[in-house]
Amino acid sequence: MKLNWFEEIKRIDPDIKFRAQGGWLKTVEKLDKTVKNGYSLVGDFVKAGDFEEEYDEGLYLDCNKEGSTKKSQQDYRLFRFKDGKVRLLDMVIDGSQGWATELWDAVEDEVPSVID
């Protein structure tokens, strides 16, 4: 289904400064608990921005970088895209080392079969 990721994110969080300092979006297809960082959320990077793009249903991890160039803040949001709707499952604001482990429970609750 086609959707505009920027518009979906702004609808969920109207105060977000979308991609102010960069960011990315990736699918989450499985969980690899042998590592404790972002590589534990296994998936492919996909295009996301203020344009329409084709997305499959599933879990998506969005990293949005806000703040200044000297002090950027990385926020991570886990979303479920299903039946044409994007739903926020969990988030880590200003993530530091080990941020990914804070999302593991939400990933496991949503799709228990993603555990590797």
C-alpha cells in the first residue's frame, strides 16, 4: 500500500521535527538477541520521507534525529503497519547505548515468531 511516511508520523506525533538532522526507516523481520544494539532488530532499510512510497504490512523501526548539529538526539519509534493503518507500539527518546533492548518486549509481543 502507498503512504507518505512523513504525514503518518506527523499525524501520530505532531511535534516531531521530522528528519531535522537525518534518520532512517527499516523493517523489523526478526530479533537477534546475541547482540544488544540496533543490529538485534534485523530487517531491511526502506525509503521514507515526505513522498508516497509502497510499504508492506509489518513492523517498522524509525530513527529520527533531532536537535542541533552539535547535540543531536536520536529517537527510535517502533510501528506496526496493518490494514492501511500505522500504529505506534513503543519508543525510545534520546536513545543511548543499548536502546534497542528497550524495544525487544514490544517486538516479541507483536510477533513472537521474530525471535532468532
